[in-house]
Amino acid sequence: MQRTLDLIRTNFGMLGGSALAAHLIGMSAVVALMTGLSPAVAKAEEVLKVRYSQDSVESYTMEELRALPGVLVETATPWTDGPQRFVGIALHALLGEVSPAAVLSLRAVNDYAVDIPVSDVTPDYPVVAYERNGKNMSVRDKGPLWLVYPFDTHDDFQTETVYSRSIWQLVEITVGE
């Protein structure tokens, strides 16, 4: 860490204008890696894109998602040990009013994709989680966004269909008819 700070001090005076900006952006990525945050989170870039149509796209930063009304889901998952505490925003609240006949296409960082009928989205679940057990989720830890259901609350949530919809590393939602 001290070496990184020394490099910043040494290079700070030698860089000007856009070179300085590029250097500082690169350093924010280094800081992000050192602290466990994804560079997108550290630079306040968009972490989620919601496409309603070709001309209507909403982009969200982590700060914008956290500013929305949050919900807590406590549940065990097939991919973790023991009960987990997820905090995020209900997908229903994030999307607002969409046609009940619509289908949501969700895509992850690695291009894994899954479709969910809007009719299966309720005011309470699923939740676009941005925190697990009090911490931000890194890409390595299925984050920064993970679509979760309250798996423990009902047998209907313990099916291959629901498990396949529990997409992690979520980056894009497209609302289609």
C-alpha cells in the first residue's frame, strides 16, 4: 500500500491534464481491487441497465440502486453455506409498471441469460440484491448484483426453474413482449 501511495506522489506532479485524469482513473481501479470492490462500483459507473424498448433505457449506478427503497431477504441458497442476509430492491419496484404479458430477459457478465415472465414477479420477490451478509458482493462472490428469491419460505421456490432464474453477476434486464 505504501508503495502505491509513493507512486501516486511521484507521478502526480509529472502528469498534466488528461494524462493525470487517466492515471487517477487507473488508480481508482487499483484501489477497488485492493478493497474488494469492483472497479465499476469504485468509479460510480453503471452496474445495471434496464431496457424497456429500443429507445427507452435506464442505467443505474450502485449508489442509485442503494438510494431506492431496500428490502431484506433472509434465506439459505443452494450455492452458499447456511442462511444468508441479502439486501436489495424488489424487482417489481425497480421495473415499475410493465405489461403483465411481458417477459424479462436477464443477462449476466458472462452472458448467461434467463427469461422470467412478468406474471411471476410480485411486489416482494425476486430481489435484485446488492449486499450479502452486510457486505458488497464482488464479481468473484456472485455480485455485484444477484437476483434472489426467498427460497426457504415455500417449496415453490425450491425448483430448478427458480434456481435457474437466480442469476448472479446481473448486468442487464430487457423488458419484451
